[in-house]
Amino acid sequence: MPDTLSNGIDTAIQLRPSDKDVLNMVDQAVDAAIAQGDLSPAITFGRALRRQMQVSGLALAKLLYRLYRNWDLFKAAGVDDEFVDVIYAEMGVAPGTTSKYLGVWGNIFDNPDIPEMVREALTSKPIRSLILLTAAARDENLDWDKVIEATTPHEIREIVREARGVQTSGHSALILEIDLRNGLLTARKGDAMVNFGVLTVKDYKKNELVAAAIDRIVSSAGIVEK
């Protein structure tokens, strides 16, 4: 049977042998780095992988959006099922995720009110950051220069809060963050900040129980990436 691997969207997706050629390329990159005593080949390959992940997310958002906008044409051609049902059945993307991706492309990249230069700059942002922007993308108070300069989803969330007039409540709210490099937990409220614990993120990929526990803590406590 074909191997399956979580696609990071909603369900597992079957991989063809040719799809897994990239795994062999990983070995080649690391072996080259070892032979040369230089991390450069591995780092360069890693950056290429990240670019591919980024453009794949944007491409999926655009694909879903264009299909959705033209769904009446497909129904006229004989497609009886609803858009979200077909996408979930055939692509494995759940309706909730489909809605978020539609919002990303429709509210941001197909929004003529956002300058083209800004839209181009936003292609460098991770999908989870872009999802945070969809509700406020048509808000005239949103500072796009700040958005472009932001590097983390948390920073974008704060910019959106400010644009929507909830900065005061944001200053009084308790915000919990985790540094994924070392697992350090930080609590912020207004201008005050304190480190209050550590999660063993180094064991996340080694121990399923640890991974499940960290996921539970982060999800239930609303902890965001720092």
C-alpha cells in the first residue's frame, strides 16, 4: 500500500514514490555538508524546502478561491455536490480550513484596495499569519507597513488588535507565549513580562506522549509562538 503522511492541512494524503524523491535529496544535502565540513548545502536545501512549503500554501489558497468563484460553471457542467463537500472528499481539506484559505486569497490577494506592492510582500508570510489578517484586511486602520515588518504570528495578531480598536484590552490581557527553540514559557500583561516555566520541546519528536502533552497544554491554554 502507498505510504501516507500528514499533509499539515486536515487529513493524510497518499504519496507516490516520485513524491518521496525529496527525502533522498535530504540525504544528499546532509552528506554533502558532512563531506565539506560546511553546513551550507544543508541550510540552502532547507531554505528551498521552506520556500516550497510557502508557495504551496499560497497556491492551494488560490486554487480553492478560483474554484469557489467559478463553482456555478462546474454545477452547470453536471457537478451536483456542494463545493466544500467536493474539496473535503477529493482533497482532504475540511470545510473550516477551506473557509480560512478562501478568506486569505479573497480578502488579501484578490483585494484591489490593498496595494500590489503590499500583496507581493505578504507572499512571504506563513499561511497562519495571513489567516490572522483576513478579518482586518479591509480595515482602513490597518497599518500595512507594520504588517510587512512583522516576523511572527503574535506580532501580526497585535497589529490587528490595534487596528480594530482593542489595544486597550490587549494591554490588560494576559498573553502566554512559548519559544519553540527552547520551550521557555513567558507570560505578558501590558508592559510586564515574566518567564514562568519550560516545556521539553527537545523531546517533542522523540516521545509521542511528550508531544501529546505539549499539544494539550499549548492548545488548552491558548499559548502562542513567540
